[in-house]
Amino acid sequence: MRGRSLLTLALPLLFAGAGCHEFKYFDIHARFDGASGFDSERAFRVKTCRVTVSGADSGSFIIPDGKCPNRIPGGDALDAGVFEFSSFAESGTMNFRVQAFENIGERPECLLGDGSVSVPVAGTTAMQDLLIKSMNQPGCPNGPGPITPDGG
């Protein structure tokens, strides 16, 4: 009977320790770097923006179509907006990399832009800017060509 009462006392302590993990949020504002050669025309050639996360946590996802670049008529084409990543990481550094491809296939020869930023894990929400620099490549052979805000 005594062993059972110790287990009963230990369970609440066990579950109390499990509740210590809190989500950390990373809000990354991505922009195409005009100083490196990006302009609206070059930005509109981008078809896919791949985000790769490494360091204290890892992941990979694509920024939704129409956001990278901003295809809203009259909007800033060089502004890829803010993407969010959440993690249970308690310490370390989160490394965010955005690669902008002219093609859905994400082939190396289709890489138009690349940028990264490292963010320490601290607090509940971290905000950081990330510049996507032009790779100054001619672009994809047989690529889709520029896609304008009106879809043409």
C-alpha cells in the first residue's frame, strides 16, 4: 500500500514538469534585396520560396503562392511578407533560410535569390528581418518567364 501512495504523490509532480514546455514563435519578415539586383521584374520571376529551418529545431515549407513575391496589384513586389515558425526549443539558435526559385522544381540553376538569418531562442516571440539577395543568375532554362500581379 505504501508503494501505491508514493506513486500517487509522484504523478502530479511528473505532470507538472511536463507542462513547462511553451511554444516559442518566430516571426520572420522576408524581403527581396533591391541593392543586390532585385527589382519588381526579377521578383515576379519567382515561382517558389522555400523556407528551411535548422539549428535548435528543423523544418521546411513553402511560402504560399502570391505572398513571395507580393502579387497584390499596387503592393510592394519586393516584400515577401512575414512567415511564422513555432517551436518547443528552449535554447540555442534558429537558422532560417529562404531560397527563391524561378521554377516549381527548385533546381539549382533556377535559384534567383537566397537569404538567411539566425535568431536566438529567447522569450515567447522573436521578430527578425531576412533579406533575400539576388543570385544574379540568368534564370531557368525554359523557365516560365515573369508572372505579373494580374497573372499574365
